[in-house]
Amino acid sequence: MGILTYTKWRTQVNNNQESMQGYVNYLLNYKYKGETAYERWLSLPGNEAGNVSEFVTYILERQQHVVVQHQLEPHQNAKIMG
């Protein structure tokens, strides 16, 4: 399914009153193939410092790219973290 965007995450049960901090916690704890997305990101060159705001920015930029790509090329299945 992939990482939910903030808007979609807010529509989930119990998330409609959550703040952005709740979404950041969701991103930090999202698991993909046995490890968190954050752990995968940390393993990429240049991310060793573990700056959480850079991780969140990376995810949000990827989501924006996927949305734009999906609008331009609807025949392709764009996946986040996959």
C-alpha cells in the first residue's frame, strides 16, 4: 500500500484530531519489509546524522513526486518505498 499521505492518514480512524507530530511518529514507525522507512533512509549515503526533519522532508517530496508522476502517467504504478 505504501506510506499514506498526511491527508489520507488524517482520514483514518483516530487520526482526525492528530497533529503533524502524530503523522511524523507514523512516518518514523512505518515498517516496510521488516525495517522502518526511517531505518532504510538512515542507510542511504549522507543520512547518517539521522536528522528527522530531513527524513520527513524526503518523504513529503517523494509523495509530491509520485502524485505529479501519477497525474502525468496514470498508466504507471508509482509506489513509495517500493
